[in-house]
Amino acid sequence: MKNILSIAFLFSLSVFQVQAQHQLVLKNGESMSGEIRSLNDGVIKFMYKGKEMSYKTSEISNISFGLTDKGPSSVSSTSTTKGVSFVMAGRKLIREPKIDNLTMEKGIVVVEITIDKYGNVVKAVPGIEGTTTTSNYLLTKAKQAAESVKFDTSPVMPQSQTGAITITF
């Protein structure tokens, strides 16, 4: 009886074990659950069903970070600001972007960002692939918003890291 209880306990631990789970959504609508392994030179390595796959950040619509047994965690690729999502492997957004649109113009602007190891944006280039507008006003506002964000600091992160922020106006 003791052995059966021990086996049941060990089985319950393996069933309810907390594991990082990432939800990757491509622009073509395909959605996959797996684990992000790395982001280098605009290419994300993603472990899906035991196979490592590579995607350009321009092919990705959204990434959600969560826990398998508790639903989504507080760490998410979609910030709490409406219409903002980001791709930055292994980082959490700690300061939301400041977005103001004083016009009625609409569109999506994808901004390629480079951050330092302290989480500060050191470079922002708006209008990369995935952008749906040519409005100089929205491109400028998206760049300003991207420059206003801050990511968490991590001693194990590289000196600089590249990712993207998508802003929907």
C-alpha cells in the first residue's frame, strides 16, 4: 500500500509540475505551444513537439508566455497597454510604452528594437516588415513609444539583444 501511495504521489507531481510554456502565433494564423530557446539576429528558435524550429521575427504575430498548469502567467508578450505586443526572448516588460495618437490615423507599426543588458532601448527602427502604414506621424509615434519602454535586467543576458514591438494605432 505504501508503494502504491508513493507511486501515486510521484505521478501527481509529474502531472502538476509547473513548466514554462510559450504560445507562438504566426502571421499566417498558425498557433503552437512550445518553448522559446533563443533569439539571435531576428530569428527565434522554438522547440515544438521535440523539434527545434526557426522563425524570423517578421513571421510572428504574437508570443504569450505562461505556465502549463495555471494558465497565463503575469509574464506576457502582450503588454497591458491595448494594441501593444513585443518579442524579446527571456525578458519581461517592466515599463509600458507611452503612446499618444492625436489623429484619427489607423495602422500597425512594427519597430525593431535593440536593448542593452540593463533593459534600456538603445536603438529603435520603425516600419519593418509587418507594418501596415506609411504615415510618418504614426511611424514617429511608434518609435517614440518603443524608446520609452524598459525591460528587466538580467546578468545572464547578452550585451545587446534585438527584438520587436508591434503597436496598433
